[in-house]
Amino acid sequence: MRMKTGMTQQQYQKIEAGADPRLSTLLRLLEGMDLEMMLVPRQRVQEVQALLDGTQTDPE
């Protein structure tokens, strides 16, 4: 993971142990795992989850 994130093993272990990382650190971790963070309004979470699950129905 270090090579992908640029973090030391100690930094990574602190986060795994429950440290509260800064947003920049979280974004670096996500980039290293080829993930994207997305903010979704609470009232739309079920729709987004259905889309990701492949269970979305066509709107009427």
C-alpha cells in the first residue's frame, strides 16, 4: 500500500487503529486504492445504492 499512497506503514497503521485522518490523507488512501469518494444527499442514498447494486428500476 505504501507505494501506491506514499504513506509510511506507521501512518497507515495509525489510521487502521482508529486515528482520525485529515481529508487530504483520506483522499490519498482512496487514490492508492483506485477509489473515488462521493457525497450523496441522504434522501438519494437508496437510489444510488440501487444503481450500484444493479437493481434500479426505470423511473415512471
